[in-house]
Amino acid sequence: MITVIESSEIISYIILQAEMSLMTMEVPYRKIKTYAKYIESKREDIRVECDYISIDAFRCRFKQNMKFENGTIYIRDMQTLRPEVRRYLPSADITAILNSEDI
Amino acid sequence: MKRILDTVHGYIMINDELFYHIIDTKLFQRLRRIEQTSIRSVYPSARHDRFIHSLGVYHIGSLIVDHLKKEMSAKNYWGENETTMMVLYKSYLVACLLHDIAHAPFSHTFEEYYGTKDDLSAFLRKEVHNANFTSDLHYTNETDAPNYHEYMSAYVAHKEFANGMRAMQLDSEFVVRMITGVYYNKEKSTHQIHNCLISLLHGKIIDADRLDYACRDVWASGYSTSSIDLRRLVSAIHFEKNSDNEYVVCFESNSLNEIEGVLNVKDFQQKYVIHHHVIAYEQWLLVQAVETMAKYMYPTIQSSIEATRKIISKEAILKKLKIHKKNKELVVQNISDDDLVFLLKQVPDNSYYAQWASRKFTHGALWKSRDEFFHYFPGVDVTKDLKHADFDHDVIEALCADGTLTKSDIIIIPREFKKKVRLESLYLLVSNEVVRYTDIHHDAIDALENQTFYYVYLPKSNMDRAAWCSYKKRIIEKLKPVIASLYTK
């Protein structure tokens, strides 16, 4: 069965991988797309919805902490955001793929 | 000119050349055997198909064209000339007909098997073979990627209907752009009216496609929502210049109630119809049944997804699918719903198919809707998205803890309510001035978050209704601490 995941899962992963000391962060679309392509190349049963619409849907969940402009997500107040995005992480098997050093 | 009587729109008038080049072809007639929605398990009368939907979109497209024709000379053809406008209108109507030409069997259920969007985009790029299109397609893939069937429909339209479009002197690349929503970005200033027409088939708010299914799905299924005054809405459409001095599609502000009516139908469908627990379960069953069948047909292919992709493929749609099985050759041409069912019937002991075909479901949903879920778990914030990375793991662990259930007994199906309506792209004509909807309703821009919801299905094990209800109650009590820990931390 093919599972469709959203860019929200990749963005959450990137946020939670960032250094704990970071207060602000910029995530370019290119980086999210690279991760999406990597997942799709490793798992034929996964499709990743990864366009600006999908990213904007995620931004709307955290409108106080995120802006999405010119193909880059601008994140502030990372400390409050971190615990909030934890539940949007991908499943453990996809996280394991993203943890791989090839990416 | 021929007339086709449609129960939704009345008579649909279509030129003979469109019958000759498009409608009376194997690929277009195939749409008679592709169901429009997946909701028949709950709404049995929803037997409408992609064929009549495509004609309906054409009809609404022709209403829009007739309306625009009335004002084009007064508007000096919006900077184009009459001949160009006639080609654009005709191309628009052909795109209306062809917009779903390569829908997979059972509509959206199998479209992801066509391949990744990157792969489909590459096919299309190669087929159209034009530098500006390639660049604009790349931009669209990033900003608002087409659906899987849209890439495939555009590919099939360009590849298989090229001669017909040439004979009718149409711009086939423009048709591809309308099917996929690839706006002219590089040559934006010289293609403003082209872009207006793209948005009237592949818009983010109101377009001919959305208008037809909003009317047709409601009519065919029998559920009731507010009615849509199509003619009033169409007559409110204008091409006007916005503050950037670009022509955009705008609607007279007094048509807002009609626009909201269309958007409400979509919301209603998402909330109560498309994500109904029986529809979700039946779609899941069908996918499992087809993957099981594909593995049976192609035993040397390890992966069931790869095997299924042999059956749900552009080759199967365009040509013949030949499967050699036990000294027999099964041949399927221009695959449709019927062919998929035929292939399913060839497989002995496909328990998923047996369930799907008989509707004797082995599993039942613990809660039947979002409302029921929130009733059972009152601590959960009803406004919050329920997506949670640990949902499957924690629920399965809790349910299997006492050993009465195993992981394989539990089916968890996530459903996502997506708001794809981009209200910032809605332009209104207020006192002869073009304004964005979001300039008036500022909050609308931030109201687009997706809402994920999970159904959990457990074996009913021949329990009668009363026994099943009390079993469900016990299970839900067991899940209360798990759900609380997931959502009320």
C-alpha cells in the first residue's frame, strides 16, 4: 500500500535535528525537497507531498512561530516550537532513513 | 452539433468535430467505466462516472466562454485579437473535455501507483519538449504540484490527441497547461488571458471542474447541501486588471454567497462523505485486494507495489496489458474499473476481494466520525489537528497489552482533511475595483491547516450489534489513557 506523507513531517524532523541552542532557523524549500526525494528513492511505498501549498498548510498550524516567504521557512522561538512539532515527526522507519549519512 | 441530455445540466451541445477527434475515441469512452467518486459503498446511487463529469465540465466551460464572448469586444479582447481569443476558447473547451482523460481505475484510489510526481513530471516534460514549459512546470511542481492523474492526463492528451488538436488548429501545450495548472510564468506578461483561462479550469477557488463535481456529486449521491446557481455565478466572472496591472479572473462581489455555496459543498464532502469510515475501510480493502491480485499475476516480482504498478500504468491505459497465467493469456485493453474487477475475479482465495465484493466486513470502526471520537475522548481539543507520530504505536501497544489482540488484528487508517482552497487568489470586483478576498478577510490566509484524523478498525468476530457495542465500549475505556497522553500533554 502506498502511503502519502506531507512535508510537515520532514520540516518537523529538520527542526528537531537542529541544535538545541538555536532560537531562530531558516529552512529553504530546496532542503525539504532533497529529503523528500531521498525518502521516495529509498521507499517505493511512500509518496511525499512537498510543494509550497503543503508547506503553507504546516505554517498555518504555527502562525506565531513561522513565516514562509520566497521559498524559505523562517522560524522563531524554537524553544516553544520544538515540543509542539514532535507529534508531526515521520514514523520511526522513515526517521531512520533520514538519519542515514547518505543524504 | 449534437445534443446530449444530462440530468444535472440539461442539454449539453457539442460540435461534431469534438466528437470526431475526442469524444468518440477509445480513450475518452473508457471514462464511462471509471467511477467519479469512491463513495458508492455508502451512497449507492452515486453511479456517475468520469465520462459524464468531463462532458459536464465542458458544458460549464462553454457557459463561461459564451459569457466572456459577450463582453470581449467591449473590452477590446483584453489586449488579444478575436482570432486568438477563438483559439484560446476552443483550446479551453478541449482541455475541459480532456482534463481527466487518464484517471486511474476507481478514481483517486490508485493514482499514486502511476509513480512519483518527479517521474511523472519528467514524462510530461519530455513529451511537451519546450523550454518555457519545462521551466514553468518546474515552478509549478514547487509551488502547487498537480495531482498524479493530472500529470498523466496531460501526458495522454498531448500524446494521443495531438493529431486531433492539430486538425482543430489548437495549441496543445496550452491544453496541457490547463490540465495541470501550469501557468505561464516566464512569459507571464504576454499570456495574461491564457493564465485567466488556466485558472478557469484549474483554479484554486472556482473553476469549471469544481463547479461540475460540486453539482454532480450532490445530485448523484442524494445528500443535500445548499444549491448552486451556476448561471448567476458564471455571469459574475470577469477578466479585469488587478493592482499589478495584470488581467485576473474576478467575481462580482454580490456572487460571494454562490462562491461560499461551492466551497461549502467541498467542505461538506470532506467532512461527512469522502472520509466516512465505511468508505475509508472499503478503499483500504480494495487496495489490499488489488495488491494481492498483482502479486498473484506477477509472482516473480518481489514487491506488491511494483507488481501493482504494472497494472496501474500508462501502458495499461493507452495500450494492452497482457498477463500470462497458467497457460492462459489475460488481455486487458485501456484499463478501467471493470477490467480491474475482472482481474480480481481471476485470483482464488483473495480474502480482501471476498470482503470487498460481499461487503461482509471482518472489521468495524471503533468510532465512526470525528464527532464520535471527541465524544469518547472529551479531553481532546476539537479544534486541533490529531496528527501524531506515536498514534499507531501507542494504540497498538495498548490494544495488544492483554494478549487478546495482535498487531495484525488492528487496522489504523489515517485520513487527512485538506484545505486546498487558496482564498488569497480570489479576486472580487467591489465598486468597479479589483480587490483580493484576503484584503477584506485578513484571517482567511491563515486558515489552511490540514486536519488529520485516524480510524481504528478491530475484528468484529461475528459479534451481534449489542455485543460489538459493549466490546467497543470496553476497548475505548482501555484507550482513554493513551489518547489523553497523546493529546492532552
